[in-house]
Amino acid sequence: MADSFSQFDNRLKRIARSHRDFGRGYTAVVGNDGLITIKAKRPKRNLPVQGMVLLLIGFVCFKALMLAHLGPDAYGDRVGKLEAGSIVEQAGAWVMQADFATQWIATQIGPFMR
């Protein structure tokens, strides 16, 4: 008796999950054999990971462009001025400090900047 109840309970859980999935939307797909099947749409991501990665790469390239254009001494002086400022400016200095990727990209594009 307990075994049939657990099977019934599992079936109810599958049906509830199916209803929840179909609540986000569904599409009808025609297979090679002509059979129409209904598939639930996949949930959308809340965070666009690809966009965030592209934004980060763009920001590192911007820093490298600034470093290659100004030179390491002038760039370091400007970041030093930011470090002496308010808390917001200190946060900007921490973000704008030349990391390894920035320095490497700046050395690669440096000859083209002069």
C-alpha cells in the first residue's frame, strides 16, 4: 500500500513541476515523424553573463588605452591623485590601477600609439 502511495505522490510531483514549467510559456515542435510535442520554455537568466564579460573586457581595454597613451609615469601620477581624494575617488583609484592584463595590453598597443 505504501509503495503505491509513493508512486502516486511522485506522479503528482511530476505533474506539478510540469505545470510550473508550462507556466513560463511553451512552444509546439513538430518532429521528423510528424508528431507535435509541446515543450516548456527554458527560464531566462536574470544576469546577462555574456554582456558582463564583454563590459569587463572593454573596461580593461580602455584602461590599457589610457596607460599606453599617457605612459606609466603619468598614469601612475593620476591614479595617485585619485588615491589622495575622497572615498569615491579612492574606489576609482582602486579600479583604475594598472593590473597585469592592462599592462600587457598596453605594451602590445603602445607602439601604435606613438
